[in-house]
Amino acid sequence: MKQFKLTSAVLVLSFATPIFAVQANDTAATNDELRTELQQIQQRLAMLEAQEKEASVLSDTQFNFYGSLRPTFGLTHTNSDDVWDVGDANSRIGFAAEHQLGNGLVGFAKGEFKVDIKDDGDFGDARKAYVGLKGFFGSVAIGKQAVTQEIISDPVDIFNRSGTPLAYDSASPFRLNNLVTYRKEFGDLLFSADAQFDGNKGSGGSDFVNAGIRYKTDLIYIAAAFYNKELEDNKDENTFGVTLAKSFNDLYLAAAYQNIEKDDIDGTTLDGSTLDVVASYPITDSYKIKLGVSRYDDGGNDITSAKYNAYNTTLEWHKTPQFSTFIEYQKTDFEYRETNDQFMLGMRYNFDYTF
């Protein structure tokens, strides 16, 4: 009897052991599956958090890709020669970016590069390349930038060629490298100041200092600026400029004047000046006519002088804001050199995309 009970217990245990083993194995497998699923969920959550952070960063950043391609074709006539040539009116491609930093601060950057349509169509030198910070204090930027003096040239820079404004272009800077700039707006009033620091030059400090103010509304544009440029052999160039622009319904008028004092190599001071007067008027919805008269005086009084009077007439056809064509005639009457007449056809295609 006892042997029968013992045998029965052994038989029961022999059948139960595989069952318990299967249940134990099932439990272990279930735990492994749950652990794997938990790890996958954690990885997915981490991925979603990273994507959310990336989306947040992208939403705080604005990127702008833009460009303007400006080929020209024309004839240059002088007393001694006629030259036909394909040219370029400052074609460029660039990008600009702004990033919100919080607390009213914004980081910004710009890179703009020439497109050399006149030659191989290659990318040329940088026109602008800088990074800056702006906020309640104004804006500060470092790199190659437009100088303050451009508040003098901007209102009269209306023609379709690389050398405009006509007289201003012969004397004054547009963009400089190694530049530190400061800008601050007070309503309609802008204060601007720049300094160039080029350690490769002889000066241990600034090589160029430029400051100015501009008042701009829908009714009028007024600006004044001064710059000092260090020349070789401890010589200086000092320039003071003023400009005024106003629209009378469709008629636009603007004038810019600069007085330039420059140390000559013989120790004397050359007293020069630039004067640009321009006008534009839309004769139809698609056609606009532009006129300009300019006077450049470098202070010289002999055959080395580049003094001239220049006259410009332009007819533009604007089919859309992106595409336009023009016909332009310019006469440059030098005082000591051959008169230069230019007749030019050109096209312009602009694009601007914001992301």
C-alpha cells in the first residue's frame, strides 16, 4: 500500500514537472518580450523627443536663399575705338539666416557672392560675409559688410550697371572686409557706425571709421555721413556726404553730394567732390524711364585727373517683379580724357525663397 502511494506520487510529480517547467519558460519568455517592447517604447520616445527639439529649433530659424542674375550686352564707343562686349551688372547669389535666441535676442548671418557672368559664370569674390547679434541694444556684426556710407548712395543707386551711382562709385566705398558694424534705430531715425581692423596693414588700430544718421519715412529720405580712411605714408582721406530723396506721387527725385579731402603724394590736399542727381517715372504699368546727371571731381587739374560729367538715360520693362529688361545709354564726358559713350541692353532675373 505504501509502495503504491509512493509510486503514485512519483508518477504525479513526473507529469507535473514538465508542466511547471513550461509555465516557468513561458513566464521567462513573456518577461523578455515585455522587456524588449519596453526598450523599443523608450527608444521611440527618445526619438520623438529629439524630433520635437529639432522641430522647435527649426521653428526658431528662418533661412532665406536669394539671387539676381544680370547679364548685359553693349557697345562702348570712344574717339579711338568701338568695343562690343558681354558684361555683368553685379550678379549675385546669397543666403541669409536668423535664429531666435530668446529674451528678444536674434542671431543672424549672411553670405553673398558674385556670379561672374562676364567671364566663365563662376562664383567670384564674396560681396558680404558676416555674423551678428541684434536685440534691444541695436545690432552688432563682424565680417565683410556694406559700410555706413551707403546711406548716402542708396537713394541714387537706380541704374543697371556695375558702376553706379555714377560719381559716387568713382570715389567712395560700398563693402569692406574686416569690418565691425553697429546699427541702432530710434523710430524713423537710424544711427550707424563702422570701423575696419585689418592687422595686415600698417596701423595697429582701425584703418577706416565711418558714421552717419538717416531719417526715412514714406514722405522723405535724409541722410548724412562722414568717414576717415587711412592711406599709405600716414596720409588720410576724409569725406562728408549728404543725400535727399522724395517722391511726388509717381515721380521720384534724389540727390547725393560728397566733399572729399585727400592727402596727395606731394603733401598737398586734394579737394574733390561727387554729385549724383537722379529721377525716375513709370510711364505705364510695365515701363519706367530713369534719368541721371553726375559730376566727379578728384581735385586734379592736369592730364592725370579723372574729372568728368556723366549723363544716363534708361528705359526699363518690368513684366513681373522677378524679370525685367532694359535699354540704357550713358555718356561720360571726361575733362582730360576721351569721351566715352555706352549703349547697353540687359536682362535681370531675381529670385527669393524663404524657408
